[in-house]
Amino acid sequence: MPRFKRDHPSPRPPRRPSGPWQHGPFPVIGVIGGIGAGKSQVAACLAGLGAFLLDADAIGHVLLEQSPSRDRVLERFGEEVLEPFGEFGVRRAIDRRILGKLVFSSPEALRDLEAILHPAMQRTFAKAISREARKGNVPAVVLDAAILYEAGWDTLCDLVVFVDASPEIRLARLESSRGWTADALAAREKVQGPLEEKRRQADQIVTNEGSPEELRASVETLWKTIVSRPRRRRASAPAEPGPADKGRTRY
């Protein structure tokens, strides 16, 4: 039977940069935690130590104004989610406060928004990680994402850090910074996964109940541990839950 030579051979997929981690030369560190625990502070500290930061909230906001995500959001939720006023001839932006009130009061609406945004966000994260791996200029990539596990983005990560703080401390911070009540905090946390389960699944825990200086020192200790150790393949959570901190280090 004759063989046929392709006129245009199929392009080979790009080679993964060599290195000990999932994406090549550096680890991807997911950072999660309860609302008000300070996960973004920890992510910022890691960025200050040289890591490349991927802020899931910021990336989601950008994608919300780009096609096709914007078009799909308007098709699903209508122009009622647009800012009420704008300059003549300038496209009105999506008002995230209006959209947020809508989706956090309706599980179905929240699922629809996530179905629009989450795949696009994951593709954006993956492209950014691949780009940094090819460049080879950073010691780590940090993915700051409150719903890392819920969205399945932990599959991009080599390890996950849980930022811990008591409910009382978190509520006090949110009352001071955002004017939230206990009911407001409970409503937001209700649409996220249980904190105890996230804490159990995480690879490392950073406690943030003291001063910014204490937090920075804890993150620096964690950083030295991560960048100096050989690659460790992430294991799935144990079938039988054991002690909350078994096999992990608190910082």
C-alpha cells in the first residue's frame, strides 16, 4: 500500500523547557485562604522575593471587558450590568458591583458567569506560565486565586499555600477595610468551598494573625524552603482525613 507524504507536515507542539517542576524551571505556587486572611499579602510578599505574580481577580476583570467573554456576559445578563453613564461614543464598562450583587444572590447566575470566565482565565494563566518558563528569568510563579480548588486551577500548581487566620481576626479586618458585617462575610464564603477542606488539601500553611513584619518573615522562611528543595510531586488529598497539619509545616 503506497505511503503518501504530507505536503505540510503537522507542526510539532512546543517543547516544554527543561527543569524539575511541572512547567519546567520553576515551581508554580497557588495561594489561597479565607476572605480577609491576607492571601494577597502573602502573594505580594512572594512577588517581592522575585516570583512572577498572576492575580486571578485582576485577570478576570480584564477578560470581562474583552471579547468573547464580554459579549457572552451581556448576552446572559443583559445591559443592566453595564455602568449607567459614560462618555458619548465610549463603550460602557461592565459594572462589577452590579454583576457581583446579581451573581452572589443566585447560584445559577454564578455558575453561568463562571462557565464564561473560568476557562478563559485558565488559558490565560497557562499561557503566562509557559511564557515565563521560556524566558527563564523568574524563580517561581505565584497564582493568587481564592477559588483555586473550586475552579480546578490547582492542576497548574506544583504546591498550594493556605493563608490562615481566625474568623474573628478576618471579620475585624473586613469590617475595617470594607465595612462588611458578619452576615456579608458569611454570604460570600457560602459560595466558596469549605475552608477546613482547603486547609487540609494545601501543601503549606502560613498563619497571618500578627504584624506585617511577622508575616513577611514567615513568607521568607517558606520561600527558602520551596526554592531550595527538589521537586516533590503533588499528591492527591488522603482518602481519610487526618490531623489538619499532618506532614506540613506552619509558617
